[in-house]
Amino acid sequence: MTNDKGQNMKLKHLTITFLTFCVAAFSGMKTASAGSFSVIADGLYNAGGLSFGPDGNLYITEAGIGGNGACVPPGSGQGDSLCYGKSGAVTKIDNGKTERILTGLPSLALPDGTGAGGPRDIKFDATGKPYVLIGYAANPAFRDRNLGYTDLGKIIAPDFNTNSWTSVADLANYELANNPDGSDVSSNPLGFVIDGNNLVAVDAGANTLLRVNTVGGNLQAITSFPQDILTNPVFPPSNSRSNEPSQVGSQGEVVRSQFATQPVPSGVAKGADGAYYVSQFTGFPFAEGEAKIYRVGADGKPTVFADGFTQLTDLEFDSEGNLYALQYANESAWKGNFDGSVIKIATDGTRTTLLSGNGLESPSALTIGADGAVYVTNRSDRPGVGQVLRIENTQSVPEPDSILGALAIGAFGVGWLHKKKAANFRQRESWRSSQEFQTNPAFFKDWDSLSLKP
């Protein structure tokens, strides 16, 4: 087995830069796609997390498209740089109307606006106060050095009335100063949950679950997640095209019988038992059927609750204790198929697929509404085409052969690997002529300056 530290560092960075969420067919699991959905928002820019506010409206984060500011190298050190802009936003859906209520948030992205690090999740505490988590997806050592002061890699408390915010906690700097998993230093916070007076977040780059109180004090790691050892993994073909050259291994690399891969926690939810449940994205080569759901109890030790998934991006419990898991794609994304799935895990362990494919493509996050419907950010890895779906039929047929993994529970920049610059150029020109551009050109100022010509 080849498992030197330098190679692990390279592969971890690669995963951080392109959190290419993927999904596989479960072992012994039949597809049951009985759910139907409606599109309740469209035209989002790298849509991230979503949450209902105290006013009953749905709020969504948009990671933006980066901009023409300073740049940092991607996590793997290969491929295009990630460049800074203030194109991140928070959007509200109110009675069917979509409105950006917080703009100018930090964003970091590839030249074509994909692979974005920026606003990734939003939650409201018991008093109705909002918090927004900002992703980063690069080495935190470059953040202040290259970009100057920015809130990338932090949790912030926004004021929607004044279009302003204050910093609550710097998760990227915590990784830089402490490096809890003892591996290479990387940070990409993707999701969080509010637990009383604490904010509990997953940092996919740091492979760590973190806790900080709502006023920013006592930031600490709860646990880190272990590497996985893959047996006879499948790698992308050596002649594959990729924005990350290091994702395409040499022939010598693809014959490894065992391969160490990063855990990459991607989302977190709190169960009725008081434990945190953490979804696993899994690192390169994004093996199908290898993603797990971890349970982190009071002892801080992660144990496997369920397995057999592929590239999970988010988790959420409903009021009856059922756990919903979101898969970014039904097979490794480098294969080019981005059909995703929403899977319900009942309290007795029965698994049900509510929706698989049929318009569900590269989803990023989900939440459960008071109406019992499941709301999902769809096409989340592309600027200008992101959606919010409302899955209306959640009473799908149980899957008789589904297998729940060993009992235990635990608690995303998303990359698009196969974009063509010519297509991006045509899409940009389409956006420029749109009504939204004409009425709000300031939001697109960073995008307009990017070099996207074929």
C-alpha cells in the first residue's frame, strides 16, 4: 500500500478544492423514486445551505462566483487559482418571491465561477437571530496573506436590515493554529447546527467537528474523523479531463490495491438522543458506496451509524426522528452523471429513497419544512442555474433490502469537473441580457470581469 504523508497531503488538498459530491447505488438496496417536486426558486449562484426563519420564510446561501480580486492557489496546488470577490449572498423566498437580502459577502471561486467557497449555510437560533457560515476551500495560511482581511472560513452574524454583519468565530484560523487531525493544514467549513448557545460546525478541510458559543467564545474541536482505507479503489482514467490535473493519476497510481482517503465531514444534525450526526463526503477518488453517517456522542468519539452511501452532503432530522440524507450524485462524479438522491432513514432503520434523479442533480443541502416537505438546493455547483426544490411526496415505498450499518451516528465549495469555457461564455452572455442583470448589475460586477471567453 502506498501511503506516504506527502501523497496524503496532496490528496486531502485536492478534495478540499473540489468537494465533488458523488453517490453510489447501495449494496442490496433497490431504487424507489416515488417523490414529486416543484421548483420554488431558480437562477441561484452556487446555492448552499437553506433554513426556515422565524418569519416562516425560507433563506438560502449563495456562495457566489468569486471575482477579479487577489487569488490563492487551489488546495492541491495544481489547476487554476481561486480568486476573490464580494459576490456571495443570502436569498429569501417570501410568498413565492425570491429576493437577495444580504449581498457583498466574501466569495472565492475558479475563473469560470465554479468551485466556489463563500456563504455555505444559514441557521436561526431560538431568538430568531441568524448565523451564516462562510466556506473557504484553500490553505488558511494564504487567506490573510494573499487576500487581506476577509470573513472566508468564519461564522458571521448578519443584520439583514443594514446589509452588514459581524464576525463570530474564525474556523479557518483555528485549523491553522491547532490542526486537530494532525494532517496537512486545510479549511473548508461546510455546515453547522445550533445547539442551545453553541454553534456546532463541520470543517471538511480540517476533517473536524467544532464547537463555539454564539458570542464567539470557547472555540474548540469536538473530534476529528479517521482516514478510510479503500480496497481496490476505482480511479479516473489516466486520460480524463479535469480542472484538477492531480485528480487524474498515472497508470502506476491506479493499480493500488489499498489507498488511504480523507474522511471529509460535510454536514451535521443533532439527534433526539443529544448526539451529533455527521455526513461523510469521502475524499479522492470519491469511491462509490464508501460514505458513512457518523454518530458523535458525549464522549466525543465518532462511531458509524449507517454506511453504504456515496458522497453525502447533508443530513436533517424531522419531528418524528427520521433522518434524511442527501447524496450529490448516484455514482462517482468524475463519470459525468450528477443525478442525486434523497434517502430517508426511519427510526427502525428502514431506508427509503424519496427522489433519485429525474431532475435532482448535484444537490447540496436540505431542510424539512413545517409542512413536512423536504426542501433541497439543486444544481448547487453551478452559477446562475441553482434551484430550490420542494419534494412534496415523502411517503415513498420502503426498500425491502436496505441495510442499516453498525449503530452509531455523526455529523462542502463544490466543484464542477467538466465545464467548458465556451459554454460558460455563452451562459454569461445570456445572464448579461437577463432582466435580473439589467435591474441589478452591481451584483454581477465581479462576474463580468472574469475571463471566460472560449
